[in-house]
Amino acid sequence: MDPIVEYCLSRRAAVLEYPFGPDTMVFKVGGKMFALMPGDGSSVSLKCDPAIAENLREQHEAITPGYHLNKKHWNTVHMDGSLTIEEVQDMIDHSYKLVFKGLPKSERSRIEDAILP
């Protein structure tokens, strides 16, 4: 399994869906998307704090405004080898936490209280 796919699915209560067809993986928590990835694994789009998003784009050519997403809140990370897996994992964690924090309190509590393997 692709290490990015595996890492996204290792986040608490993360699920993989294909609402845009079989070639686009969508990772969700509490029904909300935190990562979007084409089937070829060439990139991953992640939610990001707007100030951090802009800063990351300035620092890394491989990070561009979110493709087909709100460019203020989403970055597309091109998997061209210029970023370490740890850097990409940090961005996945940031995206996951932003989305999780935005869930209704009842949904956050349900996820936090769930007994997961």
C-alpha cells in the first residue's frame, strides 16, 4: 500500500471513500474531507491554515494552491521527491487536526470515545 494512503488511514476514525469516481481517493474524518489523492499517487491535497499554506507555497515548489479546491484553505503537495515523507505526514496531521477541530462537538466526542483497534 502507498505510504501516504496508509498514513492517512492510520489517523483515528479516518475512512477512504471514492465520491468522485474510482480514480480519486478521498480521506475523511467525521464525514469531512481532510485529504484528496489521485489514484496514481502523484499528489495529495490537504487542508491548511491560510497563513501556513501561503508560507509553505513560498518555501516549496512542490506545494501549490489546492487543485479544484478553495485555494485559500487547501494546498496540493506534488509527490516529486523534494519533500520528505515526514514533512508530508506533518501536513497530513495538520489537515486532519483542522478538520477534526471543525466537527461538531458531539461528533468529536463520538470519535474520541470510540474504541478503535
